Amino acid sequence: MKDQNDSLTVESLELHPELRKNKVLTAMCHVFLKMGNEWLTAKQIVAACHALNVIRLRQVKQGKTPASTIQGSISIVLSTATQLQVPPPISKLKCDGGRGTYYRLSPELFPKGSIFSDKMPIDTTPQLIAAPTSGNSVQSKRRTTNKKRKRTVRASSHSKKRKRAEGYKGRRLSSEHSNSKSNSAQSTVKTKVGPEFDWLDLIDSGSDLSDVDSDWSSESESCYVPNGRLTTDSMAGLDETSEEMESLIDMLLTTYQPTDFAIDTSLKPSDFCVGQQTGYSYPRLRNRPKKRVAKPQCEDSFCIKDLYMQNGQPMTRLFCIADGHGGAGCSKFLTERIPEMIEKLLQDYTPFQMCKVSVQEKFKQDMTEVIKCLDNEYLDRKREEFRQWRNQESKVEPVDDGATLVLNIFFGDWLINANVGDSRTVLAHGVRNKWIVDFASEDHKPYLERLAQNIFCNGGMFVDNNDKPIKFDPVRHERRIRPSLKRARIRLQDANNDLGIPYSNGRGINWSLNVAATIGDLLFKLDPNKPVVSCVPDVYFTRLDRLSDTSGRGFLLMSTDGLFDHMYASKPEVQNLTIATQVGRKIDIGESPMDIVKHLCNREGDRELFENTLQEYDDCTCILVKL
């Protein structure tokens, strides 16, 4: 077996680029290649991942990783492959009436002529392989339940551009085979291997596979596993079991620690964590099994970078989140370009100057120019793409996407915050048993009077979630917000354009935004002199040394609207105080930033903090920094 797969690597597999980003799938590919692409249960895959040390899987009771961790990850992979319209990378086979489930890599992944693609016919002939040495049946015990959660399903209205929740279609195929076991005695797993060695015995023992030797053979208990596979059509539909549903949210969630970034961890702040969860939705049809349909990709992007002076001395640390809509192009563009632009901007300033109001005003102007420059650069790129497509110079139809942006700069004793859109920053500190919000950025929403006037005057109109116009009084109001626009979206009064940018989707629904300031979104900025939505940032300055004098306990949380839009509380002020209290209490009892961001990103895990009747869950990215 070893000779057969030595020449194959994960890089040689024909995986879609989006699927390669899935770290768990990559780890499973390593495992299957090492095992000769034998049929494996989820439990065996978990054991192999630990033994080969290819990925760090989550552990729960007694430090063990449940099989549902792999099952949930496979569910996401198959769902993503279906939405990408590519063959499923994992073949799944049910045996013994559906109580035992086995997995292996699909033959479509292997290069033509490889030994695995040639040796994987579609048949039902059982193949004899070794069973776990623990004596337990290799059948995966699937836990079922007759309990149904009562839920009032309603659609979420927070998406930037109107979207329709669509589940993948397909039928489920379950191949049933009889399962028999021999009565041969169990053997003790040793650390040397030879031609007769079966890797399955070793991974089920929990041994380390990195330093195995040769010249070893052993008898082992064996069982029959069918040599068949599921077709692409049968993989298209996937109903998750109770165990898979429990771990599916964790599979959509990725966390990052300071050591995951190219930064100097000796510089402060260094105690932080990032959590990012890909959005998902539920089918609209009733009487369907509860099934989460993951988005093909997360449109959020973030960066954490150390910025340096021209002489090479460290200057500041930058935290940045960009929440994309309509695609991930703009958000990735921003997180790639922002560090360089901010580093260049800060060369003309020192932390000691920031106490002067005149210096702060100058910095605001410079920051605004930086954001406008990035906005113009991206819009020019999109104009050229649409021009080439209109003139048939390009066969790929462009995507008109955009993004919000929030960034925080720790500049000496100062925190500098810049915000465009509805991603948010909350700064809080604890005093005795109470947590206080010191600063929170303001979301750029259509209901803000200062923004609504410009939107209307520059050719925008306001509609509700059903695309019905909302009457707008152009006379400026004294109040800061307009209650009539509380849930309004922004649409164009006239969207005819020479670039051929689509004004509506394929179902005849007009494109609209629920955020009043963005970067990108060419459709809403056709006239550079009169953009319907602005890119002008709000810039704030906060003295951090004053907060440390009061308690020595504090944190900064920055997040996309995927966190705040799913909270029970709807008013931003209440949301900020709730977040300060919830996060602060967790810090007080010693919870790590990683555990806290995982709790916040898993919006179905806290019934008190988040609504649990939503049909769509947006991408969510949180950065928590302990001060």
C-alpha cells in the first residue's frame, strides 16, 4: 500500500481552490492517501488525524474528539462542492441498514491513470480490511432522536444585497450490505511495520505514525466493508444526523491566535483571538429535515499587522475587518492594501501629537483621503472589467461587489478607530463588578439623518424589505435618526448606465443596500461627484492610559454586522452594553479570548443573547483584544 500512494500528494489531487481552503478536508486527504484510500469510519479518521498529527481537532469530554467532528466537516465539504457544481471530494457509503457509514476520497480527485482511480470500480463486492483493535464494532453508531425543535422560521433581513436562501437539491442514496465479523483473536499493536502491516490497527490504537519501522506482521480481527462508492448525484443531497448537527457549527468556525500571524508577540496588545464563521441558511420548505446549507465561501476578510517606521522600529499594531457583500473581492482587496497605506500615513505622526485637536483633525482628513483613494482604485478596476465585458473583450461577467471596513490602530497610548459601514468596534472596561462601554463606533445606516439627506439628494431612494418605496421628506430633521427609515434599504431612482452593470437580479428584484457607507459598489457610485452611498469614514481617538488607571481590566471587540444583527436587542446602545457585560463577565471568570470569540460567533449557541428563529445567518468575524 505504501508503494502505491507514495507518488501521490494532496497537491496532486484535483480539488477546487475553495475546497483546498478547508483545513479539515486537507487533513483528511493526507489520511486517506496514507491509508491507501481504504474505506474508513469517522472514528478511524479522527484517530488517524491525531496519530499523523495533520491537524488539531477540537476535544471535548476526557480530551477525546467525537466522530461527529469529522461527520460535520464532511457535510460542509459536500454542501460546498454541490454549490460550486464540482464532483464531491468524499465518497460516502452506508452499510448495515444505515447504521454504519464509511468514507474515502472520490476517484474523480485522482489524476487519470493513477492506481486509485483505476482500482475504484462501482460494485458491491465486500473487501476484507482490518478492524479496530479495541474490539468494538467498526460500524458507526448513529444517534437518532424523535425530538423536534419547535421554531418559528422567519427570514433574516440583514444581508447587504437581497439574496434567496437556496438549499442544494438531490436525492439520498443508501447502500445496504450485510456486515459479518470473523472470530480471530485480537493482537497487540507494535511500533514496527512490514508488508503485512495494516495501518488501521495502528490508528485505532492511538499510536504515533511518524516514526514507524519495518518488519512486523500481526493477525487482527477483521470485518467486511463493501467496495462501493456513491455517485455525484447521490452525494448532492445530504441529511445530517443529530451528531452531525451538533458539530456542524464548529466546522464552519475557524479561530486564529497571535502565533498565527507574522507579528512580534512581545509587543502589546498580544492577548487576542480572531473567530470567523461562514454564513449558512435553512431550507424554506416545511416538513424537511433540519439541514444547514453553508455558503460557498466567507465574504469577510481581516488582517492583523505590525506597522514599522522607516528606520525599522515597530510603530503600531493594526487590526482590520472588511465585510464583503456581493462577493469577497473587495474585502480581500482592502485587507491586502490597508496595512501599506496606513503605515505610510503614520510616518508623519507621533503618539505625543495626538493630544492636539488640530493634529487629530489633520489625521481625519488624511485618513479620509486614504479611504477615498482605495475606493477609487477599486471602482476603477471594476469599471475596466465591465468595459471589457461590454465590448466582449472578456468572457467572464464581472461582479459588482463592495465591503464595509473597520480598523483599529494601537498608537502609543492612543486607540485610533476608523469606520466605514456597519461593522462595529466596542471598547469597554470593568469597574468592580460592572462593565462600562467607553467607546463604540456608529453604524452607517440609512436611518441616520446626516446620511439620509445625501442619499436622497444624490439619486437614491428608500424601500422596505419587500422592495416597496418608503416616503421620504427632504426637509432636514432635528433628530439624529429617522424612525421611518429604521429598516430601510437603499435603491437607485435611475440605474441606467453605459457600463451594463445589472440593476436587478435574475428574478427581477432590484439591487439594494441596507448600509449607507461602503467601499466599492460601483452601481451606487456611477457619478463620482454624486455617489449615492459614501465612503467617508468616521475617525475617533481614545486615550487608553486613562482606562488602565481606573481598573486595569478592559477589552476591545470589533466585529462585522453578522454578530450584532442576530442579537435579541435591536438598539445599538443596548447591544453594546450587553456585549460589554457578557464578554466582561467571561473575562472575569478566566475564559480565554478564543473561547469567547467562539461563543460569540456561534450565534445559535446562546439563546439568551441571540435570536434562534432566523432562517439565514450571515458571515461573522470577531476580533477580541484584551487590554
